[in-house]
Amino acid sequence: MSTSRLQADVIVLGAGAAGLMCAITAARRGRRVIVLDRSNKVGKKILMSGGGRCNFTNLHAAPDRFLSANPHFCKSALSRYTQWDFIAMVESHGIEYFEKETVNGLSGQLFCRESSKQVVAMLMAECEKAGVTVLTRCETSEARHAGHFELATDQGRFSAESLVVATGGLSIPSLGGSGFGYQLAEQFGLALLPRTAGLVPFTLTDETQALCKALSGVSCEAIVANQRASFREDLLFTHRGLSGPVILQVSSYWRPGESIQVDLLPGHDAEQALLAFKASNPRATLRTSLTTLLPKNLVMTLQAEWWPQMAEKPLADWPDRQLRAVAERLQGWEIKPAATEGYRTAEVTLGGVDTRQLSSKTMESNTPGLFFIGEVVDVTGHLGGFNFQWAWSSGHAAGVAL
């Protein structure tokens, strides 16, 4: 591109879920829109999400599934562009999808039956139909405001009445995550709330880490809780610590130095179950009975840690108080994570641009014409398609206002 200035009505920084939705919505209203993205392809997070099938929304999307210093902020955008609106777009493009089933029944999580590439193709088709210009491999180095916005990039200079920051957060830097959106927010006088990795596995350093390493790849249903939240989903042991949906969920509510409580027998009264095992099959060992409820590898590892002296004893030889002690650990296993795996594997960034300086209806900031949408804003959803719904909803809110 030459050094001449390219003009538009709207420039969107970031060709992810929020940025593309915003661009489509604004362009449909007759706005000239240019989307700039530093990556080599659009929608990288969309492409990798859901194991390549894109968990594009959740049937149960509602404000109480989102974290923010201002929990009311997300209500307006979510109510004006709902999961049903995005599902209608998906259906209009003939994309087949399904609702994921979990151990507790249907989850509300919607996935493409074939590939997440279909969602990106849909968004790009809508961009083309609406006349949106999308430029990839375009690194923005500077943004200024003097009646209009001036951007300096490695593909030339751009000018527009409005600038939409949809640059995402710090999570998964290999997919293009960066702090540029936060830098712009600070440049234009917006406050930032502390940012941390969310929806992320835990690492351990104590003796529990060795136990988890020995169990790497084993999973089971569990309830994991702390003083702020409780979730019931699958738990996965890894060579570094703990992962799986239930851990990712609770990680967004965890603070360094805190413990979590793990219930390995959700839906059971462990004490009653163990005493019933003793009554009905007194000649069996505890491990034989427990493997009817838990994976064998897990039972064998816990046996070596929690009841090695009683390992070969029949249940008839167990005092009830010792069975109660094991039951208590099975349903109240306290684990103190050392840390999380950080932004490298985090699905989202908690915190970000303080919503008190944004309009909940339009996403516009105190600087007229400057908008912030998606992950860069202090709104973070639970696991299961909620963060994509926030991207669609916040992008649409800004697009309607531009």
C-alpha cells in the first residue's frame, strides 16, 4: 500500500468474533468499514475453539453467567442480540449444529457438526455481502484522535470517524492475543482493571502434584468449589496439576494462595456409600467397592496415599470411623493450587477496560467515536460458549450505534 491515507467511516481493530460482528452490523447500515488484524488469518480463536468445532453460543446465555466488576453492564447488549439471533444467522447459512451432552444431561453448549471453519466462512460471507474491507497481517503502531481517528500501520495510514477496539485479551498469545487494546484504552484515559488468566488449568507443586502426574489423563465427574463459586463437571488430572471443564470454570473465581475443595462423589453421600459397601460385601476391599464409583487408576492412587495400611483388609475389618475419615476426604479433598498455567493456555482474560467508562448500550467510551468490545472489556463469561455470545452481543451493540 502507498503512504496515502485510506479513509472510512469506521475502523475496527481485530478480526475476531466481536470485531467481525461489529463490522457486519455497521456495514449493513451503510457505513464504510475497514477491519485491520495483525494475524495472518481472521478468526483464529473461532477456528481453534471447541476442538475445531466452535462452541459458538449457549442456549442458557444470561447475565448471571458472566463476571464483571459491574455485573449489570452486560445486560443491555445480551438482551438486544441474543443467542437466538446468532443461531438464526447460523441456520440461514445452512450450518448444522448440535447441543453437547454432559453427565448431567444437555448442557446448552452449541457446536458446529462439521467444522469451526464454517462460522468463519459465514462471517466473511456476511462481510463481503455488506461491503466490509478486511486486511490481515496489518500491524497498527499508533492511533491518534483529532476530530477523527488516525492510525499508522505497516500497510499505510488509515483515517475514520470512529474506531472500534476489538483486539481481544492476553490469552493464548500464539493466536494473536496482545495487550494493544489495553494500551489504547490507557492512551485515551480509560481505567483498566487488573487482568488475570481465566478459564485456565491449575498447576501444583506439593505432594498432590506427584499424585496428579501419576493420574495424568484420568478424568471423573466432580464438584469443585471455593468460597465464591461451585461447579459440577468433569475433572481431568494432568502431569502439571488439574484441568477439565470443572477446573477451568472455578479458576475464574480463584485467587492466588487459596484452596479449592474437591468432591469426587457428586450426587452421593460418601459416608453412607462406604458403610453400605461394608454391610453388603464385608469380605471385599475398599478399592474393589470404590471402583464401582470411580476410575480404577484413581482408586489405586488414592489407596496408596490415603489408606495404605488398610489396602488389603476386608471392609469387615475397617472401623466405621476410618471409613468415615476416607469418606470425608473423598467429598472434601482440599487442594491448594500453586498457580494457573497462565495466559499460554487460558481461554480468556479476566478484567480489562473498566465498564464504568463505557456505555452499556453502545460500548462507546468517554472519547466520542471510540468503542471497546469483546474480551478487551471487563466482561468474562463461563466456559461453554458464553464468551462468544458476549462477542456477538457487544459487537452488535457497537455496530448498531456506529
